[in-house]
Amino acid sequence: MTASKRGHNWSVPEDEALCLAWLNTSQDSSVSANERGHSLYDRIHESFLEICAEKKLLRNPALRAATGIKARWHTISKNVSKFTECLAQIRNRHHRSISPEDAIKQAVALFATTEKAPFTLMHCHILLQNEPKWKQYHTVKGLNQKRAATEFVDTTRDSSESDDAGSASGSGRPIGQRAAKARKLVTRFEKHTDLQMTIAAQERAAYMKQKVRALTRMANHAIMSMNLEGLNETAREYYLLEQQRILNETRKQAKRN
């Protein structure tokens, strides 16, 4: 895509549509890894366009090609994963005694400190954080197929990490046999993932709207009560604008009620 045809910046509703498209799209374990990557994002692209059409988000769908979908999802998944890690650090540091609002507020501050930039994808985190597919994706992200398969076997057999390390280094089995076993286990892992995705999709319609509203209120409260001292100029400006946006939306809601 040339610079003249480059799409406009992604909006919050478009990000949310992409997250929902990713959640609703399963991998096909019957195709090869290379084909799977291409066909997966083609199907995510189709689902994304359908969601956008329903919500009337895109005036020109051609501006959001499959390659752009893949690049945007990479950005979302990378940053939401980092924020998830920040949130886990805060909760572990306080032994889970911290309130959800304070945990989010401190995780936002930690992200800004470690990444030298504000976390701008809270709307994606809200949609993804409790979804089984996202939890599994976040767990195995960055691992190769053999590592993912090994960890899956460890979970089902409840074996220790030390036993696994010993068997991996001293088993003496041919590489081909271990590779074949890894592929078989990866296929089983993907089928297990698809089953959980189907169950989650059936339940999502009933509670998604209420859950998103509650989590949005929690995130908004964390942003509104955030101490902006010590942040750099860019982060401070971002959170001031977010606070103003939240205030404006709250006023509009109050008038409607």
C-alpha cells in the first residue's frame, strides 16, 4: 500500500471490531502452518468487515486490507500483552489484596514508566482480558511449537518442570519422533482451543455488554483518579485528554437519563 492510499488512524470502535473478529475466528488445524497464517488473517479480515458493516464504521472498506489487519493486531496484541504483564506484576506485588481500580491505575503508571509511552489500548484490554482464547494466546505467545506442546503436556500430566527438563535433554529419542509427537500435541491443543472458543462465543452474547460497561467504568475511574505528576509531557497530555473525554461522556449519559 502506497503512502497515498494509506488508511486513516484506527479508531476505538475499529479496534474493538478487530478484537471481536479475532475472538470469533478459529484456526483451521487441517492446513499447514504457512497456509494457516494467511487464511487465518483473511478470515479475520472478513469477520472484521462484517462487524464494521453492521456498526457502519467504515466508509471505504478497501482502506482496511488483510495486511493492515495483521499489522494492527500485532500492535494490539503486543501492547495489551505488556499491559497484562504489568497488571500481573502489580497484583503479585500486593498478593492480590489491591482493589481492581487501584491495580489498573498502578499498571497504567507502570506501563508508562517501562515503555516510555502511555497505554492507549484500554478498550482492547477490556474486551480481551477474560476471554479464554486471549488467555491461551497470551500464555503461548513467543513460544515455538515444541515449547507450547511441551507445556501443554506438562499441564495435562501435572509433571514438574525439572522432570520435563531432564527428559528433554537426556531422552535419547530421535528428533523426528519428538517432532512428530509435538505436531500431534499442537493439533490437539488447537482443537482444545477451538472447543473453548465455541463455548465462549455461545456465552459471550449474554454477558458481553454488561461486562464491558462494568469494566469501562472501572477503567475510567482509574484514569480519572490517576496522579499525573511525574509523567512526561506526552503521557500527561494523553491522560488529560482521556479525563476530559470521560467527563464529556458522563455528562451526556447523565442528560439522557
